[in-house]
Amino acid sequence: MKLRESLGLTQRQIAEAVGVTDQTVSNWERGVYLPRLTPMQTAKLCKITRLSIEELAQVFEK
């Protein structure tokens, strides 16, 4: 994910912040699966990526 890389974050850092495995983050980035997150996990992903929920949704719409 270019966004993650531009923020200088690893898949593991994203995974730990959200409470999933780094393999799950890899699957999101490769388009294998869309994130299925709880509201709290979504909030944590927004915080670490510095995106609003609307911006985050657009990232995964592509």
C-alpha cells in the first residue's frame, strides 16, 4: 500500500495497531480481502493512517 509506505509504516505496525495479523494487512493491500473491522479497529486504522473514515473508504474502493 503506497499510503502505508509513504507514512513509513510496516505491515506489522499497521497490524499491531489494528489488532490483526500482518498477513491480513498483506491480503488487504493485495486486494485479496477487504477489511472487515470493528468500529474500534476502524478508528485505530484511521488514526495510524491519518485518514478520515471517508478517505479510508476511498482507499479500499479502488
